[in-house]
Amino acid sequence: MKKSIITKLKNLIKRYTELEQLLSNNYTKFNKEEFFKLSKEKSELFRLNESFMQWLSIKSEIKDIKLMLKDPVVRTLAEEELYILNNKKKQIERKIKMLLLPDDPYDKNSCFIEIRAATGGLEAAIFSGELCRMYMRYADLRSWKVSIINMHEGEKGGYKVVILKVIGAGVCKRLKFESGGHRVQRVPQTESQGRIHTSTCTVAIMPEAPKSEKIILNINDLKIDTFRSSGAGGQHVNTTDSAVRITHIPTGNVVECQDERSQHKNKEKALSVLSAKIYSEKNAQKESESSLMRKNLLGTGSRSDRNRTYNYPQNRVTDHRINLTLYRLNEVLSGKLDLFINPLLQEYQADLLLMTE
């Protein structure tokens, strides 16, 4: 490892030791918030401390084994042991470098998922409903909280557009790769000739801005319209102007919300989605300067991005960004998205490692 990395590690381990002493000897001096903050910092440094201690131990063993190479009696055994230890050392070094990689600034944020039917008409709307269920099942598997913020139902099922809010640990870190175009290939129910059609939906992952970076919306920049809700909802639908449409004039972003019976609640939800849209666009501008964008692992949410193809006749799903094909369509649609998210995350981290070396 480079001297600069070793120096950084020594400083971090020194901090870890300080935290251990602070929390074990002076824990009664801290209030609940301070104690939680220090405990969290210590927890984040634990794996790094463990790995660095292993690295130092192996480095010491290698030094001892090298001395044995001078002895012709045990030289062969020493060479074999040295080969094994050097491989272990390289593995630990890679692990340490991975642990030192900086998180994206919004990895720990909650997020909104916007799913839109693109090309394919009724079939695209039906597929957007299936994507919505897929993300809701994935959230359930990871014990995340998910709620529907707004939806426009399709004529034959599914959604023309649906917006979900997902809250939980590591939401953006795992979902950020979903932005972009998602294609479905299958025979639609409306197809009498049995021909396979290709339809497309777009997915946009919009991180919710943390309190420290909240987007302040100027009321003079907003055009707010109210209208009557449409779709299922009982006696309150089409009787009051509870639905809200907000246009952000400087950026042209438009957000609608009609999920709640209260106009005030719909306005509040629409403003939260609008803030996330603007925050997400700002992040996208920063990322466009990075070589990672050229790898197309992080999509923009536009239909020109081609993330994944879901082929029903062959029970096949292909992620075009990493050329990964799995014949496990049913499992993926049932929420087992880690089959793709884990390889994408590994590829993304490998790119970051190349940039830091």
C-alpha cells in the first residue's frame, strides 16, 4: 500500500482507539445525541481497524518468513507460505481500499422513485405497475418503509405514472442504479396474433435532500394549479379541487399530487417531490463530470438510457450496462433485485478504485 494510505489508516485507527476510551470511560458525560454520534463513528471505523490489524499481522509474518528463505532446509516450505501470505495481504489491501472509498453524498438519504410509462401505450402502463410492485417487494425484503405519493392509473391497469417514497438504511446506495429505461418484451393481452411487443418505462431515482441541503423554493418561482382528482377514491373524487399541480418556472419541472383528500396534504407532498427533483438534477450535473457517468452505471432517468430488458417468453432479464443476463425473471419481479444491484455496486466500486489508484 502507498505510504499516504498507511498514514491515513494510522490516523483513523488512532481515532478509533480514542473513541473506544471515550465511550468506555466517559459515557455518562455525553447526552443521548452525542453518545449516538460517537458510537456511530466508532462502528464505521470498526471494520477498518480490524482489517488494518490483520494487515499488520500478516506483514510481520511475511518479514519472519523471508528470514527463513536463507535456510536451504526449509526454503521450499517458506516459499509456499510466503506465496499464501502475499495473496492474503493483497486481499486485505483491496478490502481496506474498498472501506476507504467515500460514500456518495446522498447514499444514506431516503428517495422518491418515479415510474413512467413511455413507449408502448397500454402495455407500458401495465408494465409500470409491475415495476412498482417489484420495487415495493424489494423494499419489503430490506425492511424499508414505502408509500405511494401519487399515481395516475392506466386504462387497462398499471400506471401512466406512479411516485413512491422509500425510507430506510442505505436506500439511495442500492437504488441509485435503477434510473433509466426499462424494457419489457412479451405478448400483450391485447395482441390477437401472438406477436411479441417491446414496451418501455422510465425510472427516476430522486434522493431526498438532507436537512443541511434542503432546497428552498421561492414562492414566486412556483405556479400552483388545483383541479379535481380522477380515478378510484369514492365519493370525494371529482367533488372538490383537492388535486394539486405545481410548476417550477425556472427549471420547468412539473409535479402533480392527488393521492390525498386534502389539498393542503397534496400540496405538501408535491413540494417534497419537486424539491427532490431539483436536488437530483443538481447531483446529476456534478456526476456528468465524472468518468463513472460514461460507464452508464448511474442513469439519468431519461428514456434514452437503456438499463434492463425483461423478456417474458425466455424468463430472461438482461442488464445492458454490465452485460449480465439471468434466466430468473420471476425472482427479479418478486423483489430479488440484489441479483443485479450487488454486481452493479461491485462494478461501481471497482471504477472508484481505479480512479483512486
